[in-house]
Amino acid sequence: MNLSLRNRVAFSFIVANLAVLILSFTVFHFLNSLNKDIESITVRSNRVSLLTDEIRISAVSILKYQRRILTTKPDQKTVEKVVNLCESFTSQLHTLDSLYQDPEVKKVVAQMLSYVDSLKLILSKAAIYSNRDTLGMSSVGDLADKILDAFSDFQDIQYFQSVERDKKIKKIINETKRHMMIVLIIGFLGTIILALVVPGKIALPFKKIKDAIRELQDCNFDVSIYYSQDDEIGEIAREMNKMIHSIKVFDELRTDRIGVENRKFDALANLVKRPVLVANAESKLIYMNNQLYSLLQVQSEDVIGKDMTESVIPQSIIEAYELAIKRRSKIENAEVMIPKKKSGGNEDIEGELQAQAQKEEAEAIQAAEGNGNVEGDAAVPAVEEDFIFKGFANVIPIRGKDSSLDYYLMVMSKDTFS
């Protein structure tokens, strides 16, 4: 799927918003389910509590009137009142029975119903035979006591069920908490994964571009940015590839041009019958022509690219270069002497002894001339100097934009430069 960078970012935001919405709706669903369960349990509990209070009132009222019947002669009005209370009590028990599925509760409610029915039967007979003997009225008290005992058993059962109801509510709350925690953890992990994957997908092409720029900084022009998406980054990658190709072509042309110019300079420097030397502002040798190679008897790898102090370059040349670098100006007719290379062996020792003897002889002759011991214009024998080159040199600076880019050209001659 080829998406532009803008659409990709927009798609990421949409996915993030959808994740937040799904997470919110899931949490809302659990909270709503918890609320419904607690509300259902609470409504039923409140209804049972209210109905229990009504049954308790009815039972107390029945007990009250049955005491009155037993202590005084029952009249028609009192008996009818108790019968009506029994009818209401029966209706309440039926309603209570419909609210419970527990067999134990149903058993207790059935006992209370049977007792109430028996009480109603006795009271009905008492209403019919009110002018006769009150035979059987003594059993009213027993039935009322049994109703109270059954109601007491029902309250005990209801107490235990209230405890179970509280445990059930706590269990529902704990399960809801656990589900919400799981959803939150999944949402958190999903957010982390999304935060790691999406920015990485967006930042990957920029990393490729950054790596390519670093390669260009290291003068590696064989690099290329591979990006197949047809978006803004792909357009930048294509343009950068074109730029890299242009820079590579330019560098090749520049290298060829530098090579041509170096060959031209080498040809011109070798046409000059004088030793030529080029060094940079760091005193590193850049070029020597063939005449200087012949004088020094060295190879290019022994001197080119090395510091003058670490090569076989004579001290006089080094001093002339250091003065030119220090002044950044032309040095004219600096005295340059290139001594002969010394090598071990008996011949060299004999040559040194002979040169020393000649030097002592020349000094004796000069002393004699000073004392007048030599007549006429007798020729003084020449002393052979121990140098392969002794002359002068001009150091010409070739200045760059910065002093570190300067080059210094030295041309040597046995005669002074005019």
C-alpha cells in the first residue's frame, strides 16, 4: 500500500484514536455491566427487605389480635380483622416465594403458608360459630407461635443470604477490576507497540538519507538511497540519487582534470633543467622532479607525502621552507647545499682521510701566504667540497583561501637568481 507521508501520519493518528475509542468503550462496557449487576442485586435485595418488613408487621399484628382473641371473648369484628390480616399475609408470602429460588427458603415459606391457612380455617369457623363454644380457639396461639418461629427461621436464612450477596457483589467488582486491568494492560502494550512500530516506519527512510549523507561526507560517491514508496520521501530520495550521481560525475571530471594538470606540471617541471620541489603548509612533500630525484638518489615512495624532517631532504632546504611558511612570502636566493650520501666501507674512510689531508694542506698554504713564505702568485690548490649540489633557491608561495591550503614551490640553481 503506497501512502504519502502525510497520509501515513494521518493513518497513524486514526489508528491511535480508534485504539483509544475501543479501549474507552471496553472500559465503559465493564463499568456498565458492573452497574447493572449491582443494581439488579440491590433492587432485589431492597424489594425482599421491604417485603420482609411488611411480613414482620403482618405477623406482629396477627400475634397481637390472637392474644386479644385468647384473652377476651372473640367478636365478629376482631375475627374478621385477623382473617383479613391472614389474607394479606398469604399474599405477601406468595410474593416472597416468587422472589426466591432457594429450596430451603421455599420450604420455610410453604410452612408459613400452611400455618396461615390453618389459622384462617380456625378463624373462619370462629366467625361462623361465634355464638357457640369457642372450641379450637386455643390452637390459634400455637399457630401464631409456629408462624413466628418459621419467620424467625426465614430471617436467619435471609441473613446468610445477605452475607452471600455481599460476597457476590465483591466478586463481581473484583472480576470487573480484573477485566478492566487486562484491557488496560493490553491497551498499554498495544500503544507501546504502535509507538515503536509507526515512528520506526516513518523514520526509516530518513535514516537511509542520513546514512547516505554521511557516506557523502566521507567522499564515498558510490552510495545510493533505495526507497520504493512513491511519496514525498521517495521524491527526495530520487532527487538525492540524481545529486549524488552529479557529484560523482563532477568528482570524476575533477580527478581527471587534476591528473591532467599534474601531468602537465610534471612535464613542465622536468623540462626545466633545475631541481624543483613542492611542499604544502604542513611541510609535507608533494612533488619532486626528476633532476631532484637524481640528486638525492631516492624513490618517490620514500619522500612523497612525508614530512621533510622525516625524509632525506637536507637541512638547508628545510630551513628555507620553514622561513617561507612562517612569513607566507617569497624567499629569494636562499643558500642550499646537498651533501653527498655517506655509506659504510673502507673506500669512504680513505676518502674522508684524503679530504682531511687536503684541507690541512690548504690551511698550511694559506698560513704561509699570510707570513710571506710563498713567492709570486702561486696558485692555491682547490679544495674539493663534500657536496653534490651547492647553490641557491627561490621559494614561491602558492596561496589558497586559507593558510593551511598554501603550497610552496622551490626552484634551485647553482647560480643566483636575477
